[in-house]
Amino acid sequence: MFSLDRFYNILHDNLISQFPNGQSFHFYPFGTYQQLISIIDKSAITVRPEFRHSMKTFVHCYFFDQEPIYNYTVPILEKSRITPDHVIGPRRLNLFANSEHSEIKTQLVKEQGFYDWYYFFHGFAALDWYRDFRYMNPSSFNRYDKVFICYNHLISKLRSYRLHLVSNMIDQDLIKHGRVSLCLKDEQGTWQNTLVDQETPLDNRARIKIHQVLKNVAEPLIIDTAEPNGSLSATVNFEDLTSALWHVVTETVYFLPKLHLTEKIFKPIIAKRPFILVGAPGNLAYLKSYGFKTFDRWIDESYDQEQDHYIRIEKITAELAKLCAMSPALLKQMHQDMQSVLEHNFQHFYGSFKTIIVNELVDNFAGILGQVNNGRVPSNHSRFHHRFELDPEYLTTVKLRLLN
């Protein structure tokens, strides 16, 4: 699998650069909007004669796939684009490369005059970051001494639901059965700051519970580090991942109506572990749409469809409490009973999943070209008019190249 460090260069070289004035833009460092990087090899650009009259023909791709799309993404996008107008048409393609399904994304591309290029970015990230774990000795997956593990590093605003979840764990005395991290402050402030911040989307029921519990907690809960950083997802500790049976995965998106998953959900999969997904409604089904299996034989997964954010945490906590109440013998039997599901997910991640997301990426790109070409005015026979096309055989070659 190609490395994430060269991800945008590879997509640009194989797809965007095939068109006149093809340019791509992404952000660096990973997960930030600090620096806009342009990918363009001017020496490799060949402008066909019919385009020499104008550089208004272009394919420009803007990669906004590392983080979810928020309201503040719009001005960042507007500032990033090199074409000041929003004109689209058969000679202009502004592509918005992203990794989510949401109304805010749909509205953004419509208002900004972009074409929506979706693919599962964090699937590619996980395949790169976790590529070595497929070679672990099978016996390495058998150890665990805790019922569950749950990482919670950032706690402010849109991640504040983690305060509610861990408060429940403390209140119901579940912590002793698990390995749990919880920073009492992050780069945006303390948990107290989060509770009084009017932009925090917690409702009053959660705020009251969090305050009642955390006011008695003096020190942060730590699994791996007291000072989390952005590279933790790429440098996971395999012994930590296998130290507990169940993984309670607290995803990036919880409050917002998005189908969006990150590399976090793949940690239990590469550790051959069952998981509870703490995310926005519908994301468990979204994961299953990529061929992964979940654990409704052993827990109630109706939480995935619960729209009330407070109740969704309560339902998840209830399932976790049931697991913590089980005897070691029953947990061991459960683990054995789910081996076929765990093995399926592991093999699927390192096998067919890569094919699925590569095909999706290339097919969705080709779909945009078809969308543009089908919108062409039939009576327009101008010698300057052209179609944005790539030969199907070439696209097949690209797929095979990306799968190597």
C-alpha cells in the first residue's frame, strides 16, 4: 500500500495531472489548515492546441479530506481557491475532495460551485499506518486482562460527549473493569471551561451529570500518555490495543449529522477485537456498508440509530455495564464465539477493503467526469469545446497501480 505521505501526489499524478492546467491543493501538517501545499509539475504540463487560446480550461482539486467539514471550512476553502469566481462549466472543474456524507457538505459544494469527490480517506490512512500488524503472531491476539479499553484525549466542544461517557463510567464504577483515558484539559481549556462554553453542544442533563462526577476527580485518567499529540493514531501500541477485550471507540464526529469515520475505528479491527462505536447516528451501518461485521449477536446495537445525543451515551453505557457484569468465564466464551467475526474483519481490512475503497475513489472521479460531459450543451460545436474524459482502460490501470 502506498504511504499516506505521498497520497496527494499519487492522486494528482494519476488523475488530476491528466488534464490541462491540472492543479491540486492540500493542507499540512496533517489534521490542520496551517499551510496550503500546491502540487503541480509545470514541466510535465502539455497544453493541447485547442486550449492554447485560454487558460480558463482547468481541473483544480482541493483536498479537504483529513478533517470533518465544519462551518468554518467555507472561508478556508474560499481563501484557498486560486480562481476567484464560482463559474463552473464544461471547461472548468473545481473538485472538492472529501471523506464524509453530510448535508453541510452537499450544500457547500452547491453554493461554491464545486464537484463532490468523495472517498474514504481514513481507510487509506489506516491501511498505511497499521500495515505491519497483519504480520503479528496469531498468539499475540489472545491476551487481555480488562473488559474494555477507551481512549479520550480531546474533550472540548464537539468532543465534549466524551466527558459524559467517562462520567457515566466513573459513576457506575466501571473504570475498574477497563483501561480508560480522559484528559481533564486540552488545548482549548479545562473540562470546566467546556461545560460553561455556550458553543458546547451538551444538553443540561449531561452538563449536570459531568459536573457532579468530575468535580471529585483530581487527576487525569491515562492509558498511554498525559500529553496526547496528533501522531498517536499513526503510532499505536499493539499491546495496549490487545490489553482489553472490547474497544469503546470514541470517534471524531458525534453531535453532527454526518457519516464520517476516522482511523480510530480500525484499531479494534487490526487487534481482532469487538467494538462499540461512539459516533453520530448511522455510522455503524456506514461501516458495515464497506463489508465489515459488527456485534449485534452479543450487544444491543440500536444505539446507532438513537438521535438524542444524551440517550445515545446512556444506551452505550448500559451495554458496557452488562459486559462488565459478566464473569471472566462468560467473557472468554463470548470471545471464542465471535472469532469468525473478528477474523473476517481482520482479513477484510487487509484484503478486500483496500480494493473497495480504491475502486470507489477512481469510480467517483470518473463519475464526476461523466456528470460534466453529460451536462454539455448538444448544439455547442465550438472548436474550443472539449470533453473531460479518461480512457476506461487507463482508469483500470490506475486502480491496479493503486492496489499494488
